[in-house]
Amino acid sequence: MKVDYIIVGLGLAGLAFAEQLVNAGKSFVVFEDGSQQASKVAAGVYNPVILKRFTPVWDAAEQLAIALPFYDKIASRLGINIDFPIDIIRPFSSIEEQNDWFAAADKPFFEKYMCDTLFRKKLPFINAPYGYGRLRHTGLIDTTILIQAYKNDLLRSNALREERFEYEKLKVQPSLIEYKDVVATHIVCCEGYGVIENPYFKDIPLREAKGELVIIHAPQLQLHFLLKAGVFVLPLGNDLYKIGATFNWVDKTQLPTDAGKKELLTKFEKICTVPYTVKDQLAGIRPTVIDRRPILGKHPACLNVAILNGFGTRGVMLAPKMAQLLFSHLTEEAFLPSELALSRFKAFA
């Protein structure tokens, strides 16, 4: 089998790069073994405002300008609905926080998103004596529907192999890549936290963080927006809500824990007094890099071996632009910003 590209991993990174290849008419095969869960358990929220400090997310405007049309095009092609606009409500903990919100809302970048009036609607079961701020023009991409639909589409076209990629069987030559029965010109590694087992990129300084979520059933809550207060509370429909997320820098397993569930529910109960039952719990490892920027580029000794990784908690916003940058770099030798390039790390300089 001869293709232009091999892609390892079908999370948001692998999917976004595959879509670049679809649009460019390039052939490819994806290897995905389902071992990495970060994209599948992600909230999928797109929001350009850091709500802890009321500051802008890095490069948010350009990321959103690329990401939203990107997901809309995939949804149209696959006949799925994945983009769900939803406001975000942020309870204030003090008068000072109110003042900080309104000071930020007056700045040009924020005026599209941050409402400059206090959200005063009485919300039963929510503890918010100082009221709320409201973010508009935010939403979420349903990554579960997206990845499953994309996977099915690749299976129909024989472009997906559901198996572990065995790097010991990879043969890299200057002008071609050989792996089992596949011959390609490039391989792009998009395996998230699984990169620690990749002999080409295992020395990347990851600062990976395990994240856990719980799904609750709370018929009386009746929220129609995302509540962000210590944890996020995201309505899923049918009186189900996703609550997340934890950050555990020590545990490297992808299994849900009692400690994670307790942490989430304790924080939830501080803001919300509604009766509920826990229906499910999910966990995954976020591939966060030590400097909190994505990683793109070619291996310095094997120029047809590339990486697309390190999206952390904002993969929905980052993936489309980062895939675009990497594709241009591989096909046109386009410049990669130094803050994103693999070469910023000593081991790959």
C-alpha cells in the first residue's frame, strides 16, 4: 500500500491533520489503537477568555477564526451536528471580582464576549451572592460525535487501521517511510500522551496532567448554559450534566479514581445544592508541554518524521490551526513560529 502520509493517532491532532490531507487531495492511512482518551473525555469548549484572571487565551482570535469554519466543513461533509453554541456563566466570589470583570469587559478584545451588565437572573440551587458574569459567542464541539463519525468515514475508505503502531517495525529512509505493508513519504505522530513510547520524540519535556470528569443526573437543576465556578457544569441534555475537571500531575493511569470523583463532587456541592446521582466517570491524560505551547515540526535527524502534539486543555481551538501550520511546513517549508517549533527544545535543536 502506497500513501503520502502515515498518521499515528486519531485524537483531535490526528483528525485535524487528516482533514488537511483530505482538503489537499493527499492519500494517507491512520493507525489508532484507542489507548489515549484525552480528546474523548474533553469538554470541547471554545472560549477565548481565561475566567480565572479575565485575560485572553493565547492567540484565541486567530484560532477561532480557523477552527469554527473547520468544524463546520467537517460536519457538513459527514452529515453530523457537532457545534453547540452555549453561553458561559461565571459566578463572582466578591465585589472585587465583579469590578475586575467589568474592567476587562471594557477592553476591545473582550467586548464581543464579556457582557458589561451583571447577570442577575435568580438560579435555583446555585450559590452566587455576588451575581454572575456572562460570556457570549462561546460554545462546544462534541468531540465524541466528531471523532466517532470521522473514524467511521475513514473505515469506509480503508484509511484507518485499528491497531497499535509498532515503532520497532518502522523503517525510515531519507526519501520514504516503510511500515509493514505501507510505504509513505512522511509520518506524522499525533498520539498525545502516548508520545512517551515513541522513540523519536520520547525526550519531549511533557508536563502531562490527568483529568477526570463525572456525569450526573440532576432533573431539578435546569441549566441552559455552562456554569464555571471551580469546576465546570455542562448540560448534556436529558437532565445530564458533565462536571470537570481535575488536574493530577502524579497519577499517569487513565483509570477513574475515587479521589478524583470526591474532589469534583466536593467542589460542585460548594456552588450547587441540587439533588443528583452520579451516572458515569471518565479519565484521560492531557498531553501538556512544560511551556504550555503545542509542539510542531520535523525530527532533526529524520526530516520525514514529524510531530503534532501538546494541545493540553484547549485542543478544540488549537488543533485546526496547528495542523494547518504543520502541513504548510511539511509541504512548502513554511516557517514555524519559534514558540511552537520542536526545535525550541535542546534535544531537538
